[in-house]
Amino acid sequence: MSGVPKQLFIGGTWQDAADGTTMPVDDPATGEILCHVADAGPKDARLAEDAAVAAQPEWARTAPRARSEILRRAYEILLARTDELALLMTSEMGKPLAEARGEVAYAAEFFRWFSEEAVRIDGDFGILPDGRNRMLLSRRPVGPCLLVTPWNFPLAMGTRKIGPAIAAGCTMILKPAPQTPLSVLALAAILQEAGLPDGVLNVVTTSRAGDVCEPLLRGGRIRKLSFTGSTAVGRLLLAQCADTVVRTSMELGGNAPFIVFDDADLDVAVDGAMTAKMRNMGEACTAANRFFVHRSVAEEFAGRLAERMGALVVGPGTRDGVDVGPLIDTAGRAKVEQLVEDAVGRGARVLVGGRTPEGPGCFYPPTVLTDVSPDSDLMGTEIFGPVAAILTFEEEDEVLARANDTPWGLVGYLFTQNLDRALRVSERMEVGMVGLNTGLVSNPAAPFGGVKQSGLGREGGRLGIDEFLEYQYLAIPVR
């Protein structure tokens, strides 16, 4: 932790909060304080906004190739420092080191992807239908942006937003989650080393999100908000954006259905369940939340899944051989405990797990529940923990109605060997992404996002840069 900056990054300089306030960063595996970082307030937000606004004109004029090469250099630095970044992430967030190394590679890939997209920002030219006018269509950066990232993938969510903003020519203020500021501060230092000009990226770590974000969104100079977090907070931010019609993209909550039909390859389905449920200890918006398994294979599927889940090793993410680290904090663990207790109280049967271990740290064991009542709280709540809740079904129309019976629509998982059914069911699922016979949908080259109350817009893929670009139409009469 000693080599990571602990200050705010504003206008290319590291500085303390204006009022000198700091906030602690905890280790969820022990409950101990790792360090303290600057805790920004409204004055710091204004300074960051001034820096981003001042840098915007020159940055927008910077050659696409120059922006591309900065991202490429940052990509290479990230990979070269995989081990130290993974240890940093594990220390502040809890995930096992092997998984943290995977996130570094995933995060770096967004920089490589958008380094290639930076030089492919195109436009259009055409003859209008009257034959007397020409149309020139160009794309330009939307302007200064506010980026708000969550704690569960602190490095990857940073690069997924910073990458397209840099590629498009936008300056930005990034507010990381207060639980995991260190990964983002390290990322800012890497981008500075890669040659990013002063003021293009500004990082404000804070425990006072409302005091920092609301004035920026209502002030009229921020032109874009990119937010990843809960649907409840997303609604508040949308209201704040309304005053000055700030352009928004949001990746919000999920309640992912995981459907296993009677013809599914159960080896593939169980492997997919382990990925979709246990990636990041279940603390992912893409995590499978509701398992719908055909009655004819439910018992075998549940038994296999329980065996796999029960074999996972729980412990501090820095310890060799650990598969499952701690949850992010005591509030997160208490939520999981309450959801499991409610389900059991309504008749659910615990096949494995279900009891909080004694001792320090925010640990919770991998848990499989069967005979889950549809009225259980965890059916309508994003669990964000290592709990697989299994229900059964018999008919296709029945399971689709139950899968779609939620205000969220981020991702769904579907396991079948029947191609007709795969296409038919996936087209009827009310989600932005479908994993067909796989438990992993996230990829920097694919557009990530949902429908309904799971968000607006897309991140990653060829569409990801569009969120940071505006169109301008130029009418040209020809005499």
C-alpha cells in the first residue's frame, strides 16, 4: 500500500482534500484498517470540474492516434504490474489473488480495445433526397464527464469507463467507491505515467458522494454521467441529471435467471452455474440470482452443484489455495444472512453452507438452497453473495413468465441442447444479454448492458465509444 497515492488527483497533481479530511480503507478479510485516503468535499469537486473543463478543448483536438497510443501504453503497464495490482485489489476488496489477476487482465483489455477504437471514429456524407443539398455528419466528444464506479470490480469498472472517454476525446472526473479507492488511484498514476495530459482524468475519492456528485450534475458544465451501481442510486442520479439534461449511461442492478432445461448437458450447466454464481464471491451484477431447473433434472443438478460449492475453500484472498474470499463488508454479509434466513423460514432446504463462520472478517460460505418458495425475499432481491437458490419448473412458458417477472433485465442464462428452443427462449427473455450454455457473458469486445430497470446504454464493444460521442450534421447547399 505504501507506493500507492493516497491523495486526490486533480489537474495532474496529487493533493489533500481542501478541508484535510481523510477516510479509512478497510481489509474485509480482517476488519482492520489498511490506510487512509483523502476524503473529498464540494470544494474539491469544483476544483476537479475546473480542471476537466479547462483541459477539454485541447484534449478534443488531440489526434486520435495520440489518444490511442496513451491507452496502449497504459495497457502494457497494467499487464506488467499484474501481481502488485492484484494484491492491492485483494487487500481492499477481498477477492482471491488468482481472480484479482484475472481482473487485471480483463481491465487492461478495455484499454487495448479502446486504443483501437480511438482511430476508427467515423462520420458520413450523402446527397439529400432533394438533390440540391449535401449532408456531412461528424462525431465529436460529448465533453467533460462524471464517472462513478462500484467496489466489486474496482479496476475493470474504471478502465471500462475511462477507456472510451479517452478514446473519444472527453475529459473526466472519476469518483470510485469509498470501499475500494486504492485500485483507481493506482490506475490514475499509471495513466499519468503513460502520458495522459494534466486535467484529462481527475480522481476524487470521497465518503460524501452526494456532496460531490450532485453539484457537478446540477451545475451545467458536466455533459455526461456514466454510473455503475444500484438501481436506487441510479434513480436519484437521473433526477439530478434532469436539471441540465446531462447525457447518461447506467449499468444498474440485476436479478439474473439461470434456466436449465431437461435436455441440458448437466456437466456444462453445473460448470456454468459455478461461474455465473461464484465469480467474485457472487458479488456481481451478472451473478445468477434465481435458478430455475426442470423438475426432471433438478435433484441431480442440485446435488452436483452442492458438491462443487461445498468443496470450495473459504478464507483470506491472499492465502494460497483459497477459492472464496470475504464479502465486502459487514453490511453486505448481514444482507446475505437475512435473505438465507428468510428463505429457510419459508421452507427452503439447505444442501450446503447457510451458516456464518465465527471469527474476524466478512466471510460467508458457498450455499445451495432447494425447495425455495417463490415468495422468498431473495427471489426479488439482488443477493450479492455466494448463495444459489433453486426452484423447479415443467413448462417453457411457465419458466419464461417467472424469469421475466422482475423489474430488472441485465442478463439471463439458458442451458439447452435444442437449437430451436435456445433461439426461441433467448428471444423472449427480457434481458440485455444472454449466456447460452455459458456462465460468462462479460467481454471487452461485447456491448454490456441491460433493459428495464437494469440501466441505459451499453459499455464495451463497438457501441461503447458511442456513449461518449455526439453527432453534428452540416447542411451544404450545392448550386
